[in-house]
Amino acid sequence: MSTPHETFNYFRADEVAECWPVGDSLYFKLWNTIVPLQEPFPNLEDSGPHDHVGHESLSKHWHLLTEEEQLFLNRLAKAAEGENVI
């Protein structure tokens, strides 16, 4: 298993599925396997705008992805940051 790119400490599986070019198979895995396990946000009325950054991030559920999926997502994250993806 690979270590998740730092980006995935801040994004939830539903955000990655909806906003990243992950393809149909990974999209459905994120939604059907990981999203149901994510705990809902606590009461937002009692918190500030940054109190829930990283809540139930994809990194927390990283172990549910295959090595191939993890590597693919890490490459996408590196490419999004302009890092060398080779």
C-alpha cells in the first residue's frame, strides 16, 4: 500500500469522485464503498469555517483502495500540483 498524497488529508471521497477525473470505476467505488462509511459533519452552527477541514478525509479510508487506485490518485494529485509524475 502506498501513502496518500498530502492532498487527500483535506479532500473527502465524495469531493474526489465529483471533482477529479477518476473514471467511472473509481467514481463508483468512492461513492459506494467509502462515502457510506464517512461520518457526517458535526453541528456546523457551533463551529468556524476551518474547524472541519479534513473531516473524514480520503486519507482516513485510503486502505479501502487497491494499490493501483492509490497510485492513480497520487499521480492525479501530483499532476494537479504541477509535480513531476514520472
